Amino acid sequence: MTTSASAWPTRPQIRVRTYGITLALVAFTVFAARKVGFSPSTFWEVWSNPLWEKFWPIPWEWVLDGDNVIKPLIETFQIAVLSTIVGCSLALPISFAMSPLTTPNQPTYLVSRAVMNVVRAVPDLFWAKLLVTAIGIGAFAGTWALSVFSLAIMVKLFSETIDNADSGPLEAARAAGGRHTPVVRTGVFPGVFPAYVSYALYVFELNIRASVVLGLVGAGGIGRVLEAQRQFFKFDRILGILVLIFVVVWVVDHVSVALRKRLV
Amino acid sequence: MAVATSTDITPERPLPPRGTHRRRWGIALVLSLAALWSVSGLNISFNRLVTAPGEAWTVLQQMVPPAFGKVYERGAVGKIFESVYIAWIGTLIGAILSLPLAFLAANNVSPRWIRAPIRQFFNAVRAVPELILAVIFIPITGLGPWAGALAIGVHSIGTLGKWATESIESIDSGPIEAVQATGGQWVNSMRWAVIPQVMSTITSYWLFRFEINVRASAVLGMIGAGGVGSELVSHLIFRDFPAASAVLILTVVVVLTIDTVSAKVRRRIIVGSVSDMDSSRSSEALADLTGLRR
Amino acid sequence: MIRLQNVSVTYPGGVEALRGVDLSVGEGEFVVIVGLSGAGKSTLLRVLNGLVPATSGSVIVDGTEVVGASAATLRRVRSRIGMIFQTFNLVHRTTVVNNVLMGRLSRVSPWRSTLGLWPAGDREAAMVALERVGIVEKAYVRASDLSGGQQQRVGIARALAQEPSLMLADEPVASLDPVTSRQVMGDLRRINEELGITTVVNLHFLDLAREYAQRLIGLRDGVLIYDGDIAKVDDDTFQEIYGRAITADDLLAVGEEPASPNGD
């Protein structure tokens, strides 16, 4: 038994609004591309550029020399360690203050959220450049800059975990008549602690990579060496350093994955 | 198990397990030692530690009031928009190039010998910070926004590729089977079984990456790859702090606006997709990553 | 011990959970509250220790007015009230004894409890509480490794560790099987008789209510519609409270039962 075609539902029309939005996006893209100087020829020019010769061969003697590269790398490591510790420690109370579940009172909640939003909106290297200008070049400023950076990331990740934490033990601790900090410490903290450690290890990894870049604005570590070499167009040395950094990051990555598995 | 009453023999109390406290103190010790080693290695004298906040405060005082007028005249607003364009084009390049690669890198779609090199490529490209990529590109393309867009684009291929691959791998394999059962080819599977499940999450990732890339492009300006970074650097070099703070504030405002709008759009995309299909794990992952709850 | 006068609770969304409830409970009584889901049982319990603020009326517990009380007063009142929950509300990742110690939060300085440095006297009290519920041998076991019934026992121990004068139990056996449910209810009755602690229990299962209650209170749509000795309660009473016929879902189960106090 067939039904006549007029009984079928009509095919939904694509809304005018969807067309409009798509058109606007395409127009914006074209506009932006022109402003940016989009030039597809680069995609194949890149390969034939004689500059690539300058990247090879890697002067391993120079790269593996203690003073040139190894010492700054150790410095980078130390910056990463310190800034992770400082940033993640500060992130702990701030994250609790930022979550509706565990905040002590309304003003603390609003202020901490507002402050963190602004801090995260500032590009990380802007912080670095600011601090370098204010307190001088070198690893000291770099550590402070990365601490801010660590704080921002840690707070973002960790406050999310707190928001989703089980509120049951929290209720029980309140019902037992505890004050605010002990209630949070006994009711919520044990549950979110593994996540905290996991994020801290992740932040440490990020910091090692980031301190590379930090050096480019004069904030110490291996980045300073990179910047110096860049100014002299020593691309072969730069490549060597990058390879070394890649190895270090790879090792740290695997160690931290192993550590994280042991904790969870 | 019977409940103990006063007439029962009370069972012996267990002893606390050894070692928990020792382990905790051990970890605290390791961390403190690491911190001390770092502090000494970096030559952070107590003196500097004390004077630094004071120096920072001085600078802060000089940053108020921000010199909006002067900065506007220099065209800082245009530069900020340039950073946005750079981020937009860079993200698009990353998105478009990463999508087909992500399909080829997914373990439920592609054989091992294609997957492995592509995944390594993603990892390699992700590991290089945009700044370094820009350093590499500038000699080739010259200074200016195109180097920045390329740097962001190439780096984004790595991140977006990895996230997209994870999305694709977490889908329900039922529809793929269904397409195969009708005699369809690999491409048909992709088009009808995989893409519909995965596109909304991936689009959401693109927007999230765009938000991050706006900040990255601002930073790239600092080495001459276009955008507002160069403005900030020049003001700071001349210690013109009111101008620097004006540039900073403008940047923050633009970044926050883009963040807010993008978050709203992302929420709509995710919510729309969840109502159409069974929630796949990738939506959960994205929600975890970006903090959006349905 | 407890005195409610014309207590009403309206939740922010507009839901009226309690309307004009008047209730008095004397010291040492064992009271069971029954009612359909949404009748207001949980709200009534939580109004007693201020976890839910009453919109109007007066709630006097152990001589202190709870409505509008300051945070410090609320904490003091709560320290005398032990509460056990349907979902146990234990901290899964930590040991049983650490969970029970949460009951001592009101007696230990915030510094000590935050750092986990519980005084010996409080540790002793926790162990005694565990002995009372018969699971002291599990003291250092991770809470999530216990069965449902054992976890609820830990919840009871936590409440006992507070040395309370009032015990509130919010559907304590709803997630437990019949045998374990009877054990837990038996524990609550025994604690009430041996230690003289006033006890108020919300129950979903009517046969359980009949077996263990001394006094029965019925709520329907936020209104208290029955209050009387358990001896006078029969099936018609329950139907009156529920406003409908009793179904199998309202009964726990037919099964082996240790002798219940009411000799059913």
C-alpha cells in the first residue's frame, strides 16, 4: 500500500542564516588572507630555497660542548623546575577559590575569577617581556614569567577538575561542623589530588619547552643561545640545539607518563 | 557478619601501615632539594628576590594612566587586528591540512604503515614552538605577517591533527560496518559514517585552537612576524610604559572578546551535536579540555 | 531535643518542599519519617542542621535556634549532630580511619586538620567509633575497597566520632541489599538504645519502617500528615500517607531477618 507523495514531509530547507554565516566567514577569510600576505607560492618555494643548505651538517662538536649548549640547557631545566613549583603551588588555593563548590565566599570567588581571566588573556611572552623589562634580563625574570604561565595553565585545568568533583564527602564534612579550609581539605582534596599531580607533571613538560622560547626575549636558558645563533644566521647550530631539545623533551615526556601511571 | 555487642570479644586494632608518612616526607624532600638546586644554579640571590617586587611595582606605577591616544595614532589597533587575521589564516591552514592527515592517522581507518609516520609528523611539528617555526620561516618569506601565519599554521597541523585523530578513533564503529555492509568503499565510510560523528567536535577544536593562536600571533609580532607584538616591544625598549600598558589593555580586551564569542559558538556546536547523536567520547574529551559542560 | 514551628522551605526554583511543619522530638526517641519521593523528607532532615536554610519558621535543635544562625553557631550545632547519607559520602581514595576522623573536624584546630596532624585523643575516638560498629579491623583499608554495608558502617562511625546528641539518617539503606539493610537499621536502633542518642531516620521502605520505628512521621507534598506511635500504624496509615495503594516497590523484601526490635 503506497502513500501518495503529498503525504511525505518536505525536505528541510537550509536556512538563510546558515548561508549568510558561511558567506561572511568566507569573505572574512579572503580579507584576512590579503591582509596577511597569503602567498601560496611559498608552499613550493620553501623546498627549493638555498637557505636549507645552511642547516646542514650539524656541527656536533660545537653543540655538545659543555659551555655552549649543555650549561644553558641545565639552566633551562632549573627554570622549569622552579617555575613549576612556584606556579603550581600558587595555583592550588586559587583554583579552590575559583570553584563554586569550594569557594569560601562570594567576593573571593568573583575576584579570583576576574583576575585569572585577565592573566590568561595576556599572551605568555608578553608577561615575559614585561618582567624582563621591569626586573632585568636573565633567568630570574624568566622564572617569574614561567611561574605566571604555569599558574595560568594549572588553574585552568585544575579548577575544572574541582568543579566536577564528588560533592558528597564535602557535604558530610560540612554536616560534621568543620570550618571551611579543613572541610575542603578533607572532603574534596583527596579526590582531586591525583589530577593535581598529573597536571603538575604536564605543566613541567610544557615549561621545559616554553623556556626555550623564553630565551628569545632575553629571559635566560637555552633560548638565549638560540637567539644569539639566530642573529648570526648559524642555522646549522640551531638545528643541532633543536635536536638536543627534542631528545630532552622526549625523555621527560616518557618519565612523566610513567610517573603518572604509578600515581593513578 | 554479626554486629559487635558489648559481650563480644573486641577484635584487635590493626596497626597503621608503615611507610605512608615516610613516602610523603620523601617526596617533599626531593621537591625541596630540586628547588634549592635550581635556585643556586640560577644565582638567585636573596637580595634580588627582595628588590624585584619593588622594581616591578615601580614599573607598574609608571604604566598608569595608559596612553591610549598615542597608541591609537601609531596604528596599534590595526596591528591587533593583524594579529587576529594571522591567527585566523594560520588556524585555517592548520585545520585544512590536518584533517585529511588525521584520517590517515587514525587506527580505525588507516593501516599501520601509513599511520605511524603521520603520527610522528604530528608529534614533531607539535614539539616545535611557533616562535621557533617563525624563526625558521622568516629568512624564507621575509619579515611580516605571512611568516607568522605560516608558523602558526604548521604548528597547528600538529595539535589539531592529534586532537582530530583522537576524535576519529573514539567514534562508534557501527556506522562504518553499516556502510561496508552496503558495499560502500573506504571513502563512502568516511563521508557517511565517520565525518558526521566527528565534525562538530573537530570544528569545536578548531575554534579552541583559534583562541590560543590569537595569543600566539600577538607574541610572534615580537620577532617581526606581524601583529601587535612589535608595538609592545618597541614601547618597552624605550621604556614608554604608559604606551606599553595601553597596548596590553587593548590586546587583553580583544583576546577576552574573542574567547567569549568563541566559547559561545563552541557550546552551540557541541550542544547541537549531542542532541543529534549518541554522545561519543570525543565530546567528553572536548568538554574536559575546554571546560564546556552540556 | 528538636522543635520545629511552622517551618516552610521554598527552594530558589520555586519548589515548595516544606509547608508549615510543626514537630517536636524528645531526647532519646527513635523516629522514622516516610513519604513519597519529593514529599520533603530530605529537606526536613537538612533543615535540622542548616544544610538547607528554612525560608520561614523556627527550628530549635538542642536548645539552639538554627534558622538565621551565624556560621559559627551553625558549626557548633552541627558538631552535635551526626549525619549519615544514602550515598555514604565517604572519601573513596583514603583510608577508613581518615574518613571517621572527619567526624572530629569540629573539635580539632583548623591547622591540624588541614595538615592531617590529628591529635592522639581524636585518633583514639575514631578507633572507638569503628569498634562500636564492628569494623575496626578495616581501619587502614581504602574506603572504596569496602562493600556497601561496610561503607555505611564507616559513615555511622564517622557520625559517632562526633559524640553527637542527635543522629540524622537520610535514607541510609536505600542502596543496600535486604540483609545488610537490616543490619544497618539494627545498628542504628542499638546505638539509640545503648547510647541514648536521639535518632531521626528517613526511610523509603515501609516494612522496614514498621520493623524499626518507635514513632512514625508521614510527609506528603511538604505537609506533615501523620505523627504517631508505631504500634498504632497499619497498612491503611501508609496508604493515607502515600495517597495511593502500597506497591511492591515500597517494601524491602521478604527474606531472612534477624529479630527486629518491634518483634514483627
